[in-house]
Amino acid sequence: MLSRIAESLFWIGRYIERSDGTARILDVHLQLLLEDPWIDEETACRAMLTVMGSTAPAAAESVRREDVLSRLAVDRMNPASIAYSLTAARENARRAREIVSTELWEVLNTTSARMPRRLQTDKVHEFFQWVRERAALATGIVDSSTSRDESWQFFTLGRSIERADMTARLLATRSLTEASGPSWTTILRSCGAYEAYLRTYRGMPSAKNAAEFLLLDRLFPRSIIYSIQRAEDCMSAIDPREDRVGHSNSVLRALGQIRNDLEYRPIGEILGELPRHMDRVQRVTREASEAIRARFFPTQAEPSWIGEIS
């Protein structure tokens, strides 16, 4: 497969997942502000921009929920925004038009064209729902109509790495402020995990069980462990060489190290320092993405989050 095509498919998967994850995280953020009337809105909004890797305004400037929505939802120049992700997914599909299916192209093209330039306050939840539905439609088309060859592997590799990153950012919203954070029920609902959690634990969410489910459950597709394992499977399928000693594949090495660290560390210890562990997951996804770029797309510059540590 041409490097150009593989790179486009990888980033289509990432950008679709990024738009979906950003919509879910912003929904949680608004729920947080609604659930806790005592929370300081500016502190929470600045923390949210930091969590999403978007540069916050100067300390002298006021930051409100409208500013967060403007920057992370409809700002077409901000790589952390939904609008940027949807436009970028469409542009990558255009670059790989000879291999992208007509159905996927039409979905991405229509979604990008219908992306609003501003949001009404009373319509934000409908907008987030629309983004999630369009992302689900695009990924459903790929899953149902793409041969399980390298094109599917690169798409799913990008999607899985981005999903691990976005779930880590979602869990980081639990510690948005020192005083409060969204309830575990809100977090579970935001990523479609509430019913699956109830079937697994048969009880109301507790901090330990909910964090364990979203971090470590090997059967739930939005958990960090599931996403990392899927990325490892795709990487092994793309580059099936087996080393006699250790791993020379830097992508598998980075993913395997964070997977083992999460699986064997007590959940109470992870909960006690949740922001630090989620920062580490995000750092590993950046390292894996950079290793993939260097290995398969050496001639192209990697799109990245604003504020991302190189």
C-alpha cells in the first residue's frame, strides 16, 4: 500500500474518533457545570481547555462555557476542535479517494458541509448527539464494507490509538477542579457504557468499579485496555515480524508497556493519582503515533494537538 494512502486512512480513523470523543467530553463538561452550581465556571473551563490540549486565554481574560464551545466545537483553525477534525477527516478521504468507499466519502463530505459555524446555547446537546451519530455512521460503514486488509488495519489502528487517548481525557475530567468533578454515572453515560456497566457489575456505579470498567475491561470497546489491545493487534497484522528477543517494534513496545502498567497496578493506586496516569496514557499514544509516522509515513509531518509535548 502507498504510504500516502496508509497515512490518510490512519488519520481518517483518528479524526473521526477525535470528533466523537470531543463531543462526549464537552457533553460531560456541560453536565458538570449543570450538576454543581457551586463550581467555579472559569476554573472548570480553563481546566477543560488544558485537558483537551488547547491553549487557554491569558489570566486577565474571562473564560466561560461559550468560549470553550467556540474553541473546541466550531473553531475550524483549532486542531482540538470538532469542526477541524471533521474537515480534516474529509480532506484525508479526498487524498485517498481511490481506495475510500463512495458511502464513506459521501458521509464525510456531507458531515463536513453541514458542520455549523456557531452554536445556539439551547442546541448544544443536539449538536453533540449529531456528531456522535455521524461518527458512528462513518465507522459503521468502514466496519461493514471494508476488507480486513491493510486499509482496514491502518484505519482501525488510528481509531484505536485515538480512542485510548480520548477515554483518558474523558477520565481526566473527573479531576477538572479540586472541589468537584462529573459523577461516574455521567461519565459512563457519556461514553455509552452505563448499560454495559450495569450488566457487568449489577449495581450503581462506584468510583472503583466504574474506573476499573473504563480502564481495564477487556470486553468493552471504549475501555483503554481494549483500545490498546486492538491497536497492538492491528500493528502486529501490518508488520508481522517476530523478534527472537524483546521487541524492536517501538509502537508495540510503547503500547505494551502502558498496557502492562495499567493491568498490574492496583485500581486504588490508579484512582489516587488518576490525572497522572491519564497523562501517561496520552503521552504513550503520542509516542506510538510518532513511531507509526516514522515507520510508515516518513515524508509527511504529523497533525498534532495544540499544546502537545513533542
